[in-house]
Amino acid sequence: MSAPTTLRVTIPTRRRPQPEQVLDITVTPDDRLLLSIPEAAHRIGISRSQMYNLIAAGRVPVVHIGRSAKIRVEALTAFVQSLPQARG
């Protein structure tokens, strides 16, 4: 698991008496093993409907945990790697 990364952003203000605004943003890597169907679709940049079509066609396997349908990150990676490369 990777450590979170913290980024400090300072926003100057136009008014002299007020101090600058400071935002501390922490970015945590997503190292989950399973994704929901909308999360998997978002990760590869397609619509939720397109993801359901890929699942129905058997191109992306799904695992069920109770009533939840999840996609393994490895299965999503394998699907993307199986796609033909664009010819340039």
C-alpha cells in the first residue's frame, strides 16, 4: 500500500489585512481489489451502460458478494490489455 501524498496550496487574497488561504489536500492511492460497476466504468473512461454491455457479452467477468456485483481490478486490466492497439 502506498503512502498518502499531501499537497499544500496557497491562495493569495486581494485584501491586505486577511491572511492567505491555505488548502491542505491529501491524495490517497486507490488500492482496492474490487470495484463497483460504475467505478470500473469510470476508471476506464466508458459509460455505465457500456460496462453493463461488456459484462452481458462476457468480456468483463463479475464477482458477486451478497447482492453486490463487483469487478476485480485484474479482470479490468486484462480486458483493457486485450483491446487492439490503435494504428497510427
